Amino acid sequence: MLSKRIIPCLDVRNGKTTKGVQFKGNVDIGDPVEMARFYYENGADEIVFYDITASSDKRDIMIDVVRRVAETIFIPFSVGGGIRTVEDMRAVLLAGAEKISVNSAAILNPDLISQGARAFGNQCVVLGMDVKFVGKRPEIPSGYEMVINGGRRPMGIDALEWAQRAESLGAGEICLNSIDADGTQDGYEISLTSLISSNVSIPVIASGGAGKPEHLLDVLTRGHADAALVASMVHYGAYSISEIKSFLHSHGVKVRNTW
């Protein structure tokens, strides 16, 4: 059995790590380079970096920040936000990232997934999914809809159908974020995570809602996630990566040793 991964998420706006609730009310909380180094030293398995306004502002990602983070840590590093072309992907990888996360641009241009997979390998292409529960209807049979541009634009696309299509196009991993749970610290959206994890064959990272170690235990077991993103619960010092891993280990979840 592969170890479950614990992945701090750095949402970055104007060069600063920021955090909000359900994609609203963001406040700046620190320097992404310093925070990435801290989490690396505390036992994080990977780091995820999202330039959260690059797509909505229609600008390129902040390559200089990506480069400085990559020079600071020595674990896998995934970068998303404002990546629209294979050339954008190449620039991010050359800046030091191991993976590229595509979200809004992939929905608008699905060929971007297959182009990236051909150019750099499936393992480099992560599908970012921002999902909102809207209830079942003919065009959204799962009840979960894709939303792009930082939660601003509903697309009328069923989340499960999109996940399966993206896998067939060459995505090597899915980072699945529940807009409803995002930043609430009330727990992950287990039904959504289980739905996607059970119907694709690529790894799924659960995102949105982590507030205590029990939430990670829940999503990694009942939700069948391969990894869990954490933000508020570690950004504000409530828990450390080491504490989370120790808790999971004590409950029978296989994690990489940090003790």
C-alpha cells in the first residue's frame, strides 16, 4: 500500500500567501517562500502552490515566486494558476516545479491536458477541480458542478464526467477541491471525494475543509483519497504536519515517517 500524502497548500495573491473561506474574504497570512520551507522541514510530502488570481486577472503566473520556492524545498512541488499553454507549463517546470496543475484553462481547452501529457508525461499533469454541489439535474447527473476562475464562473459541466474525461486525455492526478467546504475547517466533502476517487484510476488529492486530524482520517479512509491538502489548520498553527501524521499513523493510516 502506498503511503498517504499530506500536502500543505499555499494560495498566493500578489506574492503573499492568502486564505479565505469558500473563495471569499481572503486575507494575507505570510510569505510563500518562508512557509514552503517551514512545511518542508516539518515533514510535508509535497507542496502545492496556486496563484489564485492569475486566471481571473488573465495574467501569467508569478514565475519568480515559483523559482524561489523551488530553490528552498526538496520535495515534489505542484504549481497552478494562469497556466494556459504548453509553453506556460514548460516555464513552470524549468522554474523548478515537478508538476503543473491546470484547472480553468483545461476546461476551456481540454486539449491542453493531452498536449501537456505528451510533452512532459502524465505524471506532471495535475487536473485541478473546483467543484460546487448544485443538486442533481439532467446536465449535472452527479449533483456536482465544475466552477472556474477562482469560483466565479459555473460551467454547467458535471464534475464526475469531467474527471473521467480528463483522465482519458492524460491527466495523471486530480486535486479535488470542494468550494462548499473550502476554508470552513468543518471537514472535507466526503461524498464528493468518494464519488471521484471510486470512479477514476488516477490518484485523487482531497482539498477543502480540513480543520483537525480526524478530518484527514475520514477523507483518507471513507473518502478513499490518496492524499489530503491542508491549509488553515496548519497556516494558523493549530496543528503541525508532524502532529497530523502521528495521529494518522496511530489510527492505522500508512504515512511517511516524520518521528
